[in-house]
Amino acid sequence: MIRSPQLAVTTPDVVVLDLHLPHVSGPDILRHIRADARLTETRVIVATAHARIAESIRREADLVLLKPISFSQLRDLSAILDPARQSAN
């Protein structure tokens, strides 16, 4: 089990998660977020430099950004963070 003091006391709207972290598995954090009933509305944006990992995690994340991050990926990120703006375009 992953212990996160921040996730224990807050319910974030968005989590930006790099999959390659020291001392903890990014995919484990993603699974923890998805398994927590309090976080069902939390959007998870994953960043990774590994295309194969990006494909395997795509179903669990709301958006996967492949590093280096391009302008079009940032535009997709903007749509996730502000859905009202996306529907206006």
C-alpha cells in the first residue's frame, strides 16, 4: 500500500504523475489513486519518456504525455484541465 499524506487529507481535481520516480513506482501510485473511492473524480495526467509504458498505462490515465512534451500535448492538457473551454471551441 502506498501511503500519501497529501492524498489522505485532500481530494485533488488533477494529479500530474511522472511514472519514473525515485523510491516509488509511478504505476503503483496510479493504481492507488484509481482504487480510492474518494478520488474517482480526480483526473490523472501521466508523463513518461517511454512509449511502450505510455501505451500500457493509457487505459488507466486520463491523458498520457510522452516526454519531451510537445505543444499539441499541452493543448490536450489544457482541454482536460478546462473542459468548458474545450466545448466552446
